[in-house]
Amino acid sequence: MRACDGRLEASVEGVERLRDESLDAALARAVDVRFLAHVEQLETRARHDGTLATAYLGLARADMPAAGDWRPVDSSWPADERAFVAAAQARLRAKLSYTNLGFALAPELFTISELREVYVAALGYDVSATNLQRVLVRRGAIVRADGFRPPGRTGGRPAALFRFASDRLEVTDEFAALRPPR
Amino acid sequence: MRACDGRLEASVEGVERLRDESLDAALARAVDVRFLAHVEQLETRARHDGTLATAYLGLARADMPAAGDWRPVDSSWPADERAFVAAAQARLRAKLSYTNLGFALAPELFTISELREVYVAALGYDVSATNLQRVLVRRGAIVRADGFRPPGRTGGRPAALFRFASDRLEVTDEFAALRPPR
DNA sequence: GCAAAAGTGTTCTGGCTACACCCATGG
DNA sequence: CCATGGGTGTAGCCAGAACACTTTTGC
């Protein structure tokens, strides 16, 4: 999955595993894991033919020119793929709330407004830029980077640049979350 | 896993899956799932011999006379089993905080004190009976049942009986948790 | 100057914790 | 009557939400 242009997009690749092949190897054969900032195993299901299907959640940064068939996550997906995508999306939503998982969706450097769009796309509900900044800064998930992004033609104050403090999954607040607005 | 006599105990059974056999069938062959109030898939790993091992978290109620080799969860476990048990324990701890998962550990009817012992064993830190009751009642996870448990020889006020409102996993509060004491 | 975008200060709320206090029973 | 265990009342804390206000830019 990735958050691109304010939408959450997904790409589904089948992971076929050969006998005597590790899961990691099978995954690496199915997708180019260099494009993924975070990979996480989801669920293993038995198929009718006796083989096993293991689903993964892979997250790509918005600025990563990842190859693949990226499509917006909406109701146009086939039912079986939707089940996997829905599970992945639920997991993503939950972990965005209490971990630093945003690092896997946001580009290296970003403004709070850009980060907000990523969170809105992934969470599916509105998020205040003001509070998003305060929550993530307080938790130590994001830190100020040098420099500013100059405003566009329509003006406005230059936006400070931030970066995630870590590029590995960390639980930043086990007991809190980004609540949806009332 | 189960919480028994104030301790968290675990039993590890290998799940060997035959070709053309579903995962559920393989699990049912390895353990008697009738004794488990809740089953949840954890992780699938590839073994060196090319087979797959899928770990499950199964929870048994304290009053269930489950067969099996129940041992306290401590440092006496072999390293490889400990990794699975630790993952299961972490998952259990997390879900106890924001779901009604306690239904799978507590007996049908229980007093708040008994429920407290279950939570203390599973969470690994002290929990106040007062606040445990209020949190779970407010969330609607537990409800008053008829009757009281008479006090023992040492006296004391009779304890009100409670039961869990549901015996299926439900997210009772996505945005809160039982915090450990300071 | 004015609109637009970014950032800050401040208040409010709600869930949870902490702790003092009250209740009911056995001996 | 008193120790013991159970239950309630209440105050305080704190992360987060809400919102008014200030800052900095383009035109």
C-alpha cells in the first residue's frame, strides 16, 4: 500500500512459494522488496487445492517510483482481494495510531501538511494538522529537519520540514491513538 | 494459554499439517479446540526442511479441565518455544487492554477479585480491582449477574458475581487501555 | 493591504488512576 | 466489635481535541 495524491492505493501480487523455499525468498520473488519501507506478515490461509497462501502488508513511500499495478482502495476490487486489502488496511490504521509507522508512507522529508494528507488517506477520516504535529512531536516520532519548503504561487508561510526519527517500526504510545473527529 | 491460580500458564503443541489438509483441520488434530475459548493465528515461519510452521494463540478458561502439559510462563522454557510464547503473550497483553478478550480466560461467572487475578497473571503487572471493574463495566465488556459469592471463613462482604457480555472477541475501546501503575 | 498557508497559545474534555471512605460478613 | 474483604464516591491527571489567534509569504 501507499498513500499517493491523497488517496490510499494498493497493489496485489500473489506470493507463490516453492517447496524448500523460505517465505522471505518467495516474497522477494513476488515483489521487489527494495521498494517497500515496511513489510509485515498478515494471515496464512489454506486453499482448496491444499496449498497455503500467506498475505503480507507492504508499505511503499509516496515518493518511491514503485513498479506495479497501483489502484485506489475502493469498492471496485474483487471480493477475495478485498478481504486481504481490508485486513491490511485495518492493520495499517491501527498501527498508524500507536506506532511510528508513518515513516513507511511519508517521504524522507515532508511538511506537516503533506504528512496530514498521508494520514488522511490511510486513516480514512479527517486529521487536524495542528494536533497531528503535536502528537507526533511529543511522542518523539518526528523531528524538525533543516530548512523550509517555499510557498507556491498562492502564497502562504513557508512550511518547516520534518523527518521521522526512525525508519523501523516502534511503538510510540501503547496507550493512546489518533481519534477520529466526532 | 490460561490464567490459573494467579499464574499465566502455557502449553505448546506442534501443529503438523498434511498436504491437502486445511489449517483448521490440522489445528483441530493437534489440540482439542473444544477446550479453547478463543483461537487466533499468530505467525507462519518456514522451517529449514522446507515445511511451514504456523503458530496459534489458544486461550483456555481457568475452570476448564483442559488436558495438556500446562507450565507457568517463565524463563525455564526452551529458546525456540519461548519466542512463540513471548509473541503470544505480547498479543494477549495488548488485546486484553482494548478488547473483551478476558472472556476467554475468566470462568463463566466470577467476582471482580477473581477477574483481577486473571488480569494480573496475564498482564504481568498489578491491576486495581476498583478500576478494573469500572473500566470493564463502562465499556460494556462485563455485566452484573445474579447472586453473590459468600465470604470464606475469614469473613468479608459477599462479592457480586459478574459475567462477560459476549463470548466473542470485540474491540471495546480502540483508543484506550489498562495502564500499568507508576 | 489582503488572501492563503503555516504555526502557536489556550481551553476543554473524557477516560483513567489514585485514594479515602463506606458496607457486609465471620468469628 | 473488629478484622477482612468488597464496593462506592470523588478528586486529580494528562493526552488529545478544538479553536481562536498570530506569523509569513505571494500578489
